[in-house]
Amino acid sequence: MTLALQCLVGLTLLVGGAVAALPDLWHVRTPRHRPMQSAGTAPPLWIVQGPPDRWFVNGEPMTRSGIASLLRDPGQGKDGAREVRFLPSASLSLGDVSGSLAWLRGLNSGPVVLGLPRQEGP
């Protein structure tokens, strides 16, 4: 394959990809807001994670083992399931937030969601 043919194939792929991406670039996606509803009758637990592995449950400081025992304790809500809303600190890395969210979902039998506040547009 000659250099001119390689350049022509590369240019064709580049132009074709750009044309295929145009409709997706023009389409404005707005996030859907889902109202926060509790899974059972018990109010949800608000769990906040700070930077040096500091944890708070409904405003009270707690250790990781304390959170684990709290979430494993049955009878917190309907069928033992209780909704957990997780608020990570902005200074945490995405990997830390992802790992903590997976850890909480593994412990809790109910839903665990990121409880990020809804921001209104300008």
C-alpha cells in the first residue's frame, strides 16, 4: 500500500467519523432528575465521606466498621432494606468515590445512590 493510499484511507475515515458524530454533537442532553424517595418507611441514611477516610452518618462521625455494622443490621426499614444517600467530598478522586460507592452497595440490601444536590441552570 503506497503512502498516498494510506493518507487517503485515513482522511476518509476521519471525515466519515466527523460526519457521523455531528448529530450527536447537536443533540443537547439534559440530565433527568429523579425525586428522592425512601425505599421503606425509615428515613434514608445520609453518609458523607471526607478526604482522610473520615465518615459521617446523618451528621455524626463514624468509623468504617461502624458503618458496616449499621448497614448489616436488619430491621432498619422495610424487609431490612434502607436507602442510603452517599455524599462524597469534592476533594476525593473518582476512584475513591467509585470504590466507596461499590463498598456501600455491597453492604446495604437497599438502594445506595449519590445524593448530589440538584443545581438549577443560570
